[in-house]
Amino acid sequence: MKVTIKDIARAAGVSHPTVSKALNGSPGVSKAVRERIVSIAEQMNYIPNQAARRLVDKKTQTIGLLWPKSEALFFHHLSLQIQQEAARRGLDVMISLADPPRGLRAFNEHFVDRIIFWSPPGWQPDLAFIQQKELFHGRMLLMGGGALKGAHRISVDRSGAIFEAVCYLAANGHRRITFVGDSSDKQLGFTRGVLEQRLDYHEHYVIAAKEGDPFPEQRVAELLDSPNRPTAFIVDSQSYAFGLMKLFRDREIRIPDDYSLIVYDDIPEMERMEIPVTTVGPPIGKLAALALEIIAGKERQGQDRMEDIEIKCELNVRKSTGRL
């Protein structure tokens, strides 16, 4: 049978309002009485009724994650890191993979008053999201590049990340580098790197593929068979990296003896490959710690101040890159 506050009150010989004050940390109860009540509650294996508490104060000790429907391992590892950071602060985490308006509505219905929302650059809220945002009372943080009035923001310098990758390969003697990925700020970073390093350029050195599309195996294979084949690849996602490495295995191509490889997003799986892969991307641990500091830290001076921080990426050199 579930233990109630009245059961604890009878065991402690006090009124149930006194038990409620003691367990909620409210004033009006002496330290000795509070400690005795807490001890009895633990002995009786009392579980607080969080739902009832939410109805009273309209708050939870929960962070809601509005997370993308993506198979990318980056989001898996980032959500785990956020959960660990939240647990250190005594907070729970709920994840919604629903469309943003529907996920925000669910969090509103559960009185979640801290929300981290991963939104890509250029994201624009629709009417349904705006309506739910007007009902939301708490802190919201947008991660990834999107922006929203009244919300904190953490963006990622993706362009600078790919630029740094190009410069690293150029410093190691690579003149012909191919970029495989989305036509986004990453591609802009690649183009800037090629121009500033005065590298060789061929139209096939950029193999544009939209996010979510399958790995462009045929186009890469044609490039490998051409006289203009590169000496290094920069790939903008782990799914494309796995596709490229499979193509290499099928052709008995060796990394880094035949081609060097750098992958965007430093996920643990890249370090665990047979040939550990050089990566560039935002440090997941730092992203999670910064997000929790913003969303769950103490109010900064001036409550209207919205944080807008761009996090720099880090290059992690491993065995998949070599010198020419």
C-alpha cells in the first residue's frame, strides 16, 4: 500500500501539515522535528506525489528536450551528457521527438519550465509553435543556430570548423581536398579554406548532398576513378563517413595511406574505429555543461538579458590523417 503524508504524521505524532512543511522545506518546523520526519519518511519508503505538487506551484524539477528526429549519434550523446549534467543538479530530463509545437504543448501540459530546443540555423517558428510559446512560462534555450525572441541561444561555428580542417590538411601537404555534405555554412568554410590556402580546385571537389539523403556513392566512386581524384576528404556527417569508409573497404583503399579523412562531429564512435578518425566539431561535454549553466543556473543580473553564445569547434587529430 502506498505511504501517504497522513501515515507519516501518525508515525511521527504530528499533524499532516507539519509533515508537508518538513518534506517540502517550508518554514515553521524546527530542525529536529524536520530531521525526524524525513528519517521516518525514508524508513517508510515514502514517494512524494509530484503530480499534486505541480498542481500547487506549477513547477517541476524537469528539463524538457525538444529533440530532432535524427539517427545522428551526435544527438544521442549530447542528450546523455545533458541528462548527466542535469542529474548533478537534481533535475530530471524529458525528451520529445514530436514536432516542435506538439512537443512544446506536452511540456506546457506537464508544467515543464525549462526547455532546451535543438533548432538548426534558419529555423522559423510556425503559428502553432508561437501559440504554445506564449503559454510557456520559464527559460527556453535554442541550441544549434536557430533564434527566437525571449529565448537564450547557443550557436555553433560550423563554418570555422571546416575551415580549420582544410587548413590542417593543407599544412600537411594536401592540395586536392574534397568536401562531401550539405550546401550550408560548412561548405562556405570549405570554400574559404580552399581560397585562402590557394589549393587546387575542381568542380567535383564539392559533392553536395542534402541532409537526410543517402551517401552519394556513385558520385564519389566516379571521382575516385578520375584523373583529378583528391588526396583527402572532409565529410560533414557521421552517416556520410560510414558510407565513405564502406566504399573504401569495398575497393581495398587504405586510410590514411591512400586518402586522409576528417569527419564533422566528434562522437566517441569515430575514435573507436579500426583506424581512429580525425574529427572536427563542437565538444559535446562543453555544450551540455554550457546549456545546463544557462537553463538551470541562477538568474543572471537583469532578468531580461538573453544569452547568445557561439561555441567554437575543436579539431581532434587521430590516425585517419597523414602527411603527403
